[in-house]
Amino acid sequence: MSDRSTDGTEGLNENGMLGRVVSYIEAARRTPVSARARDAAFRCIIDLLGSAAAGVNQPGVRAVRSTALATMGTGGVPIWFSGASSTIIGAAWANSASASALDLDDGHRLARGHPGAAVIPAAFAVAGETGASLDEIINAIVIGYEVGVAIGAARTSYGNTGTWSAYAIVATAAALLLTPSDILAHALAIAGESAPNQLFASAPAPRVPAPEGSDVKEGIPWSVVTGLVALNLAEAGHTGPRNILDSARHYRFAEDLRLGADPHICKAYFKLYACCRHIHAPLDAMLQVIEQNAIDADTIDLMEVETTSGALRISNRTRPANIIDVQYSVPYCMALAALSGPHVLLPLMPDALGQENVMKLSEKVNLSLNMDFDARFPAETLARVSIIADGRRFVSEVTTPKGEASNPLSSDELEAKFRAATRMVLSTPRQEDVLKGISTARAGDMSALMTSLVSG
């Protein structure tokens, strides 16, 4: 325990933004979540566990897992679907890596990023060590989403998830550990200032060169390590710049900000394709036109995509070198789905690479900025697709992707996504064990769910 005062008052401006965040966490961790937020948390859990199982054998994930075990040691916290276990930090790091590897994890429009792949692995890891109750875990997850999304949305310039999710990790873990307010304030400040900078990947267009597809992606797993270590550092007496969120250059919070009033977790979106969210609206628009007009993909001469600046910012390689390149390419994903069907993107597998017919069709995809769509971004992500085939032009409706809070997946659709995403990794009985575990957890018993995550 630090020798610092833990009454939450010494040196901390309680009216500053960090003080307000601390006050929210302290109040929220003592208050049961609403039925609406609880249901949203379980929807996020089932989605995140499916994403993690789907990604568990990816090369970059295996590298994180072996490094976590080598550097952070073994312990009693499960590394999901692997049969291994590590310390809180090691397991949370590895589980976050598997959850974010295939770009199937949830997201949030306001923060323009992915809170679940950070928050849920951290919550489960800390709870696995402390024996937290189900209600405490759910509460911590709701708090983590709230803090992460609020801070991510307040950034004055775009930053990939890893630039803000360390705040969410501190909030999540501190809610479970009942961290005193002064230590919590320093931990948040340490995490915020030490988070992955993502300067190359977060840079605005034009990016010359565009970032090479790599396992680093948005820095989410390392932000989990950053957040958990920040909490340990603050506990040991390390300090951070507690006025960090008052920087007008870097953050602009809404004047009427009321943390927790309308929980951000209730507006998370879920993905049906293993690729960047910027690609989903063009995909849904294209698939709509193909289905409605019975278009043979081999007859397509041109696909014109009206979209937002976010979609134009990603790399969009028509001849991707690796799976991560595919995850960030509107043209390639559209061509792949047009020729083979959307199921090839749930999940995305290595055999998607190097297909000459896909590359040729992707070179027929033109992207353009629609200023009206961009004015509604990031609150909405819209696209319209025109397909020219056999001398005719077919135009989609203005499309928002399936899975948004305004167009949500049903519970049956989330379960169907889980089964499809994990079908190459988990046996059918194992899939049912996880789904049954989530069902019994909803009723108040986490034991079956925790057991279902342990073995490889």
C-alpha cells in the first residue's frame, strides 16, 4: 500500500474531469446496474467470447500467449480455450489478443473503437483471481465501457482503441478491487499518459505509406497490460499527471456529460464480418444489390462505393499481403464476399489470400467520399454502392450495417454468429457448453461458464 493519502482529496481537483471520472467509478461500483445494462453486458460477453475463440490459434495470438507465459509466468487465471493459465496480467493480455485478432469484436460509434476486447478480458482475469461475484463482474464491465467510451469520444483527434482503452482497464479493475480514490486517480493518469500512441496507425489520410498489416493492429492487448500495470504502479506509490483530461488540446468533453446516465454499453455494435467496421456498410449495400437483382459476380465491370472519410483512411489494398491487410480493405472484402458469399468473412481464414479472381474484382472497386454521409459520421456509418454489370447500373439504398444499436442483432443472431465464428476451433459440444454457461450465468451462476473457458 502506498504511503500517500487515500481519502481522495489531496492534490486531486474533484471538479476536474479526472476527479469526475473517479467519482463516477466510486459511486457506480456500489450501485447495481440496470436490467438494460445487465442484458447489454451479457450480449457483449457472448460476442467477445466467440471472437476470442475464433482468434485463439492465430499466429500473432500464439506469440502473445507464449510471451505472456514466459514473461509474466503461470498462475491461476485461465487463458481461454488454450488449456494454459497465467497471472492476471498475462491472462488478460493473451485473452485480449485472441479477442481482437480477427476484428470480430464489438465496437462503439462514439469512441470509434472496440471497448469489449479490452474490458471483458480484464474483468474476467481480475475476477478469476479475487473471486468476485457475478454482479460485481457485470458492474465492472459496465463501468469499463462507460469510462473508455466517454474518454475515447472526447479525444480532439482520432486515436485507435489502444490510445484510450487503458483508461477503461483501470476503471474495470479498480471497480473489482475497490481501489481507493487517490490511487485510482493516479492509475488513470498513468494509464492515459503511458498508453500505446498508435501514431502511425492512427494518422489521418493520406498516410504515405499506409501502415503494413500487422498483429499490433490497434494496440488493444498492450493497452490492457498498460492499464493493469498502471494500477499496480499507483498502488506502489507511482504518480501520474492527474490533470491530463483537462487538456483542451487533447480532450473536449460534452458540457452536459453525465457518466452512467445512459450507459454506453447499451449502444455497442456487433459485427457479422471479420473486418474493420468501415467495410460493413459497403458490404451490406453490395450484398443487397446482388441479391435483389440476381447479379452474377463474374459479370461485374465496376463497383462504386460512396462512403465516409473513415473508410478512406484505412489501407484498402487490392492485393493484400496478409490477413490483417484483408481486414482493412474495403475493395478486397467486397470482392471476396461477392464471389464466395459473406460466410467467408465469418471468420476470415488464410485461404482468403492470394485469390487472383478476387484481386482482379477488387481492382474494379472505386471509393469516393460522400459529404452528406461524412457529416453524419461517427454517429452513423453509411454507404451506398452502385454496381455496373452487363451494361446495367444497379444502385443500393443508403445503408447502415446490421448490428448497430439502431439495427441490433437479436439474441438468436448473436448465438448464430458465435457458432459460425467458432466452428473451426470448437466442437459442437464445446460450443454448447459455452452457450449454456452464459445462459446459467444470466441466472446467477458463473461456474459453468468459467469451466467452459478453461480447456484447450
